Amino acid sequence: MVPHSQGANAANVLTQDQAALLLAKQNACLGCHAVNKKIVGPSFQDIAKKYRSDPSAADLLKNKIHKGGAGSWGVVPMPGNTKLSDDEIASLVTWILRGAIVPN
């Protein structure tokens, strides 16, 4: 049996994942990125794999989402998403680095 606090934590992560996936959908992220396959840009799961042992990954990805850029995954540039708040960007980055799990 899972202790209540662990169950509550898992439910909180699930809610955070749902919110991050919704943000990705609402802000056209899924036009170029898929959860588990390359489209124009890398999949979110490939991004998680690439940066899983990089302690500066969260800051790097936050900056990349906000300002955009090119060269990390090829020549196609990623436009910046300046309309997202810092908290929204942090939510997306946390979800991506956690493995971009798609909640049921």
C-alpha cells in the first residue's frame, strides 16, 4: 500500500503534468515537437534524455523556450515564446525534464 503522502505527491505531479501538457497544446509547442517522436524539432522525451545529467538543463531550456534559438538540434530555428510567464516556462521545463509523461 502507498502511504497517503506519496499518493498525494503522485496526484500533484499528475496535475502538474496535465497543466504542462495543456500549456504545450495552447502555445503551439506541439506544432513542432511531439512527446515521443521528432516532428520539426526533437521530441520532448529526446530532450529529456539529452539533458538528464546536465545540472544546468533547466536554466538552458527556460532560456531556449523564452528566447528561441538554433543549432542544438539542427539548423531549423525555434522561435521564442515571449508570451509565456516565467512560471509557465518553468512548468513546461519541469515536465519535459521529468520525461514528458502524458497523463491519462
